[in-house]
Amino acid sequence: MAYDSENVFAKILRGEIPSEKVYEDEFSYAFKDIHPQAPVHLLVIPKGSYTDFDDFTAHASAQEKEGYFKAISKVAAQAGLQGKGYRLLFNIGKESGQAVPHLHAHILAGRVFSDKIV
């Protein structure tokens, strides 16, 4: 699938759509989800043009991968979640529920999740 530069997250990265930023570095941008599914619901997106996790792992540089995953950890720490617990979720493809074709990690916390995944 080709990257759609008009997706909502690409527009957020370009400053065309506002977001409530919680973190930014050279590789990543994190913001509050506008339709939260938990008391804490943050999204972390890479600044590169990657449609999903598979695209990112296949095409991102080692530096981009390291920077992105470190950013996810920094966002969780900044939100006070490390040691308390949080859910980290990636949806990959339409069948999984991925609504925006730009890689994004959901950080969810602040409640007990009843749907246990083993």
C-alpha cells in the first residue's frame, strides 16, 4: 500500500490539523487521542511516512526504529505510567481496526482492562 500524504496524522505532522502535543523529538510526535478509550490515551507516531508496523520495520532506518521505540518509552515515563502498567497497542491493517494509514502506537492506561490478552 502506498503512503497517503493526506492522512490525518500526516496533516498533524505538517501543522495543518491541531493536536494536543505531549512529546516531540526528531523521530516522533506524541499527542492525546481525541476519542480516548481510557483515562490516558496517547498516540505516538513516527515522523517518517510509514503506513503501518510492517512498513516501518521493513523500511525505516535503524536510527528511526531506535528513536521511535525510545520515544514511546519516554512518553509513557513522562505520563507517569512506568511501574504502574499500561497497554501498548499497534493495529496493523483494516481488519485489525487501523483507521489511519500512518503507523501509530496507542498508549492506554488509567483503568483496568477487562479483555485479557494472553
